[in-house]
Amino acid sequence: MSGRFGPVLRWLASSAESGRTREVSFMSVKQSERILSNFLAYLDGLRERGAVHFDDKIKAWHVLDYHDVLQVLTDSAAFSSDVAPLAPKQEDFDLFKKGNFVRADDPVHRRLRGLVSRAFTPKMIAGLEPRITEVTLQLLDDADAGGDQWDLIEQLGYPLPFIVIAEMLGIPVSDRAFVRRLSDTFFEVHNVDPEQSLDSLGESAVNNVAPLLRELNTHLLEFVRRRRKNPGDDLTSKLLEVEVDGVRLDDEETVGFLGLLLLAGHVTATSTLGNTVLALHENPEVWTQLRADPALIPAAVEESMRYRPPFPRLGRQATKDVEIGGQKIPAGAFVLAWLTTANRDDRVFADPDRFDIHRAPNPHLTFGKGMHFCLRGALARLEVGIALRLLMERYSDIRVRDDLPVNLRNPWAMIGVNQLPIEVRKG
């Protein structure tokens, strides 16, 4: 482990031995920037081996360029989202998978997404703006009560999207601490080593995650059954009521969708808010531009999603022999479509390593493409945009503290921070 990738690979090796790769050890902002730079350098090294190439160590194909990644994401006939073969058959995974249409193919995906889309509508999301604003203001009041130095993720980045989702689903206040513990632990045990075979990752997932999924499935199944008997004015009740061609979601499918939202949904907004503030810290002139013209905030959020996508890659399995990027991928092969590198392809994005909020168009692939385009993206954009606007309205200065450590997630699993200490000034 030498050369420019040495620090990252040494850290990953030590993390794998300890069984914890959710986060990098506490480090300064400068050190966290170096870890992210090393991660990008590692991906540059992959790119030098070919835009599409087979990795014998992990037994999978890397796809790195924008248009090749786009082909993988949009050609659902050739690339399946169902990568269940990576994990041995196990009842807890099977139950969780039933309503998780992100990992389903047509016609199952079409039916599940059609049902969910009837309840999870753009109008419903837009209608959440007043409540998101209210929750954000309350969280900022709580943060201010502790002084002018606080942690962005702990005080705002995590609780805001989690509270919004929990209320949207109708999850009782008494359940929130339980679900948060499961959600945090779920991502904590996801061990991602760039040199570990995908088969062994599947075995590791069963050993580490199955007990958590069992507990989550049991809890959500009880909640769904209560809602079916006593519906309320929430998304869960609406999901149980909607039907397409006379067919409704069953209890297990509803559990899968709720689990998807709870475990993966809120972290999109959490990571994006942290990533955006970190990028603004690295590019202070952009703070000035946003304060001068708050109408640029949506563009800043969009650029942050391109610049540091929360989920760095998506997995697919080839359903047939297929050619991509001049390489022939055999049926049954596993494919890693790298959103991180696609979003920095200089044939699509001019000066891709620059954080540029004036970039237009900005056709990043952070939320996928094709039939698996992320429903959660619209809500994440709304939450982060409101949070940034209210932060700037309340504080005349927002600085990431250089004297306190940043807690960075493992970028192979998720690009984001778990702790981001800031100092704010009013007036």
C-alpha cells in the first residue's frame, strides 16, 4: 500500500480489521479534504485501467464514464437492479426486499412504483414546505440555546429529514429513537472495502445486517398492521389505500418501502446538507454569492449533489451478454456504475473538479436515471434548500471550525460527514 492511494487503503485495511468502516477516525477539516481527494485519486486510478474494465479482486466490472454509466442505469433489459445473488438467501433480507422497488425489475418494479407514486406525489412533497420550515426553525432555536458553536449534523442535518419522514409516515414519537438507532447501526455495519470481493460482502451483510433487519421488519410490520386497522392522515395509510388495477400493496411490501425510506431516505438529505456546507467552506466566495442572491440556492444544492453524490456507486447485474464502452460483459456479471466519476466526466461537465453553482445544464446522475430515478430526490432538494436559506437568514457568518475534528463517513459506502462542527454569528 504505497503511493497516492496508500493513506486511504491503509485506513480501509485497519477499518476492516476492526469491523467498523462507517466513518473515518476524527480528523481536521484539512485531513478530511485529503481523504476525499485520495478517494477521487483512487477512482482516477481505476479510470486509467479503462472506462469499463473487470476487477479480478472484487469479481465485478467497473463502469466509470458518464454515458456508459447512463447506459447501465437506463437499459433495464440488460442490467438488473436485483443484486440479491450477492447475499445468500435469508428470510430477513427477503422480507425487506418485497417492497424495496429500488432493487426490483419490471413488472414488479412498475407495479410497486406505480402504487407508491399514487401516494408519494409532487403535490404532497410541495405541501411539506411549511412544516419543513417550522421544524428547521425549531431546531435552529434549540441549537442557539447552546451557544454559537454547535454541530451541523447533530443539531440540524440528521434530525430535520428524520423528523419529516417520521411525521410523513405517521411513526409515533415514541418510535423515533428506536428507528434512528437501527438506521444508524445499519449503515455502521456496512463494511465496504474496495479490494473485498462482492461475494464476501454479501456474506458479511447477512452476518451483520440480518439481525437488524429482523428487528426492523418486526417493528414495521406491527406498525403497518395497526395502520391498516386504524388508518390516519399519513403516507403509510395512503399507501395501504391506493390501488392500481384493483391491486394494493400487501403488508410485507409496505414494510419494504417504509424500510427503504427510513434507512436510506433521510441520509440523502443529511449527507447533502453536510456536503454542501463543507463545499461552501472550501469555496467561501460562493457563500457571498448565495447571500447576494438567495435564488441561487437550488443551483448550489444541485451542484453539491453532483460534486459529492451521497451514494458513490450503484450495483447492477447483467441479464444477458452486453457490450458497453467497447467491452463485452457476460450475462450474470456484476457491474458497479460509479456515479462519482460519471458526475466528473469532463466530456459532460466543464472543469468538473470545480464547485460551480452556475453550471448549466447540470445533468448529474446522483439520483439515478430511467425507471429507478429516485423519488426521494425531490424531498431532499426541498429540505436542504430550506435549511440553507434559513441558515443564511439567521446568521451573518457560518464557519466550519478548523480546530475541532470532522467525522467523515467511509466514502466507498457513502460520501458525507457524521459530525461537522460550526461556529455561527448573528447580525
